[in-house]
Amino acid sequence: MTEGLSNISRSEHETLEIGKRIGDACTGGECISLVGPLGSGKSVLTRGIARGLGIKGTVRSPSFNLMREYSGRLILKHWDLYRLEGGFRELGLLESVDNESVVVIEWAERWDELESFSTGIIYLDYGD
Amino acid sequence: MLVLGIDTSCDDTSVAIYDARERRLLSEKVSSRMELHARYGGVVPEIAARQHLELLLPMIESVHEEAGVAPDPETINLIAATRGPGLIGGLLVGLGCAKALSLGWGVPYVGVNHLDGHLVSAILTNDMLPYPHIALIVSGGHSEIYKANSPTEYFLLGETRDDAAGELLDKVGRLLGLPFPAGEIIDGWALEADPEEPPQKFPRPLLNRDVLEFSFSGLKTACLYFMRSEEAKKYSRESIGAEVLRAAVDCLLGKAFLACRTQSIDTLVISGGVASSRYLHREAGKRAVKEGFNVTFPDPNHCTDNASMIALAGWYRFEKSGPDDYDLDCDASLMVSTG
């Protein structure tokens, strides 16, 4: 957590903009883990990433279906491990990473092995 | 015309035998109602799929026993199984089983959209359901408004931008330290709370805007920030939970009745797991009277996932377009039937 960039967002709009910049910079093959408590902005950040990838339309919570896919400049594969207690290796999550896709995983901390597979980990938390 | 229905789309295994001509449910089993396993907060998809695999055949035998019919091609005329949306492992087990029985018995089968099932579930108790009507599906994975032209033809009018209403209740439930699923407990709090004295007012996202959309993520965040504030210490978790449900129900009913008005349709049908909320029933009833609409719900057992609604939706599909081929695939993110 000590390495890398740190960003402070003061609003939902700013979080969306940070996400958009991340999406803009993606070239395919990324696997981005989002780690942070309920309401810290993971979904908003993902929506921003989707915008950066040129995806129009709404980005809905994948909590129930585990994964939702969207097409833009690249394919966004939006995972959410919130409901899961185990069996992560069998999900097909790692297999979903390819050069045409950007994989974003909410509640990535549920699966401790994910860190080693991620090309980037974003930690989110509340300020005061 | 007996239909064997199978639903394995989520955590529960469900099997039913429905007499489509007589409009009568002969027998129905849902695994969670059988207390075979304790419910817990999370799901392990591979374990859920394996559980469907273990439960399915014994449950099919037992619904036949309960219905008093033999499990063979002489009695069952159609097999209907959910092919999506849902968790892919479970869907593969259910649809695969339907295909195998169909081949073995020489009986036709259809793959059914789980949402089409919810959309006809109210017919299980009210076979005079009028068409067209406005249909609201509210569950852990869905918050959508449709115009239903017939039991096989739907037009999406609006949906959530982010989270589903049931997901909101489960996530707020977790914040309030409640076990999963939290909906029933919060429902009890809302029924008992005094509506004249809300402890605090959470936002009703998009309610005053002229759009047929929901945004329950914003409501979740508002609740979270309130709970982190000093102010929150003055209130019980019961009153906070009750206000969250009140806000969600205001949004759901506000938008559903808006759809009724803009489409000039006077019947609203509410289905899906959240439709079993007694608070939602009470409020929907009150407002329907005030605004001059009719509101119908499935009975509570058929709001949550069940195979009876899959049997019924499968029968409608079969009547309209005949049996499916064996190369039909499961589709984890299937959309509703548009006719």
C-alpha cells in the first residue's frame, strides 16, 4: 500500500473522473482489483473506468450475477465477489482476462490469492 | 397437460408439477424450505451447483410422489427448466437434467427465462390476471418495470441504474449487523415503526424526476454516511432500517404508478423476492386505492424463486412456439422475452 499513487476524491463526480482516467489509460489485458468497504466508491470508480473505455449506458451492480460484460473500445468484465465465500478458482475469473478486455473486480479482498494475479490494486476508503 | 418445472438458477433447487389445463399446482418443493441447509451470507457457486446436482433427482421423485403421478412419459407432457439468467453452474445442471429426461422419456422440453417465470407468477393464484398490465419485478438481482402485453411478450420500461432493491436491503442489513437475508427482519421493523415520526429522512433518488429509473446505490450510501455520523447514535437500528425500506418502497411504488399513468394501464403486478414484503403490500394497497389502480401480488411462496412459475411460463412458451432443440444453451445474463 505504500507504493504507487494516491488520490483524494471529494465527491462522486471526482471519483468518476479518476475512474475515467484509469479507463483511458487501459490498453487491454488489465486485471484491476478494487479493495474497500461498502459505500467507499468501488461501483462509481468502475463506472468511470467504463466511461474511459468508451462504454455508454448504465453499469449495474454485478453482485447477484457475479459478472457483467460491456463493450466499448475494449470489453469491460465487471466482477463482484461480495456474495462469495469460496470456490474462487472455479469462477472462470482468471480465464476472463485477455488482451481485448479490462477485468475489474469489486470485493477483491474476499479472495486472498487475487493479489498475485492483479495488474493493479486500488484501495478505497473514506476520508474524514 | 402436466408440466414438470425445474429451477436451479440461484441458491435454491426447486421442482414442481403443474397442471396447465386445470390451472392447478399439484406439488412443489423448494430446497431452502426443506431445511436441508442453513442459509448463510455467501454462496460458493461450485458448491451450489453440486448441491443442485445432488438434490434434483430425489426432489423430482418426491414431487411425483406428492402429486400422486408416476414419473414417466405417460403422465408428464412437458418439461420446463430455467436457462437463465442466474449462476451458470446451477443453470447447466437444471437444463441438462431437463434435456436428459426429455430424451429418456420422449417428452418435449423448453428452456425458460427465469424473469418470464416471475412475470407470470401472479397467475398461479389469480388466473384472471388482465393484460396488458404494468409489471414490477423486485428481487436481489432485479428492479425492473415492464409493460406486459401477454404472458410471453414484455416491453422494458425502466430499471435500476445501479443496485437492485433486494441488494440494498441485504447490504444495509449487513451494515446493521443483521444475518442474511435481512429483508424479512427490516420488513417487520417498517411495519411496526410509526410513519408519522421518521427519525431521519433518507433521500428518494430520482423520485421527483420524470424518469422510469431507480438508483438504490445512492440510498445505500446515504444510509452508510448517516450511520457514521454522531446523529445516528440517537436512533435505534430498527428505526434506521425501517426508514431505508420506506424510502425504497416510495421509489418502487412512485415509479410503478408513474408507469401505469404514462401507459394508461390500471393494473400493477408486483413480483420477485421483495414482493413478499408485508410493508410493501400495505403501502401498495393504500396508494392503489388513493390513485385508482389495482395492485396484485403472487402469494408469498411464489414471490421468491420457485419452479411452479417456471412450469407455467414454460407452458405458455410451448403453446406459442413449441419445444426447444437440444442444442439450446444456458445464458447467465438472459433478457426477458419480447415476444
